[in-house]
Amino acid sequence: LVFNYFPAKIFMGDTGSLIIGLVCVILAIKFIELNKLGAKPQPNFYSAPAIAVAVLIIPIFDSLRIFFIRLIHKKSPFKGDRNHVHHRLQRLGFTANQIVLFLASFNLVMVVIALSLQHWGNFTLITIIISICVVFNTLITFRIGKNRNPTYKLTDVIFNDTFRPIAE
């Protein structure tokens, strides 16, 4: 990580990031399996799936959002673009370090919410987490639109930009 801190001297590449993604998913599944109801007299976490989703919410939400936007526009879901959350935050003027800090803080808040409210159940927690992400995405889209056009309104996000990728 020392060499990957901005300005980075070494970049991980596709293979490294895919391996890290695979390990994260395996660990999330293992976490869920270890906390099944009935596995022990009492599980450590009552909403292990929701907690696992909270830990991985940024890549999950960003990937699904991008995937569906590309499909709606009849583009290959596997062709890269600059519509990921970190690109959008960059467009708002965040530096690389600010983006990392912001997304890490956001992720930490999601995990704290999931841990604090774990007795509410998986469905409720995952719904809350996804709703927060939708609001977060809407605010980013609104700020980008407002920077592009000062007369941009929240209704423009809903009716014009919901499924349209933001132009470069």
C-alpha cells in the first residue's frame, strides 16, 4: 500500500483486483455461514448477510448501477467508462485522497448502521442500506448536474438523469 498511495508508483491491475474481489466475496460468504441461526446456541451477528452487504456496499452498488445503466443504453456492460462513483466524485473536484477518505467513511457508516440495527433483520437493513446509496447517488448526480447547469433541479435527476450516464 505504501507504493499505491497517491501519487501511486505501482498499480494493481485487473488480475490483482479480481483476486482481491474474490477473496472479499469468499470472506463475506464465510462470515454469513459462521453466523447462521441455529449454527450455535446463539449467533454472534443476527443479520450477518446485511452486515456483509454493508461491508461490500460500495462495489456492489456501483457495479450494479453501472451494469444496468450500460444495459439500458444498449452498451456492453463489460466496456469501461468514466461513470463509476470515484470518477463522479473526481468530477465534483475531490482529490484522490479525499475520494478514498470519503468512500471509506461512507462504508464505515454503512457498517455501523448494519451493526447497530442488526436486530431489525436482513431485509430491513439491506433496504435501508440500498436506500442510503440511492440517496447518495442522487445527490452526486444532482451536484454534477448543478455544476453543468446552474438551473438544474432535483426533478432533472429523477426524470432526465436517473438512467442516463453523465457526459464527460
